[in-house]
Amino acid sequence: MTKISQLETEKVELNAREKSFEEEIAKLKKDKLAFEDELRLEMASEKEAFQAKIEELKNKLIQSEEQSKEVERNSFLAKSEFDKEKALLAQKVSFYEKSLEEATKREKV
């Protein structure tokens, strides 16, 4: 009878250990799910932040390109204005040179 009693005691202990292990497994599964949920939320948040940063950088790039084009247009306009002014001054110089030549010829006559 002691052997039966000893076996029954071992069975009770094994059942208690099994129940304890099952509870531990259940707790670990619950912790794992909570951790996975937390990671999913964190990753979604980071993805959203990265997408916002990408949009911000795209907008800055577009703005920079527009500013570059505006500077290029202004530079072209300024060069055109400069070339026009240069041509006008060249005409004036030519006119004054001819006028000076004619005045010099008239003085000699």
C-alpha cells in the first residue's frame, strides 16, 4: 500500500507541476501576444512618421526645384535685360563716335 500511496503522491505532484507548467505556458503566450501587439503599434507609428518625413522631404524637393527654376528665369531675364542695355549703349557709343567724327570733319572744313 505504501507503494500505491507513494505513486499517488507522485501523481498528485506531477499533476500539480503539469498544471503549473500549463499556467506558465498560458502566461508566456499572453505575454508574447501583448509584446507582438505592442511591436505592431510601434511599427505602425514609425511607418507613419517615416511616411510623413518622406512627404515633407518630397515637398521640400519640389519647393527647391521651383525656387531653382525661378532663379533660372530671373537670371535669364536679367541677362536679357543686360544684353539689351549693352546693345543700346553700343548704339549710343557708335552714334557719339560718328557725331564726333562729323563734328571733327566740319571743324576742319
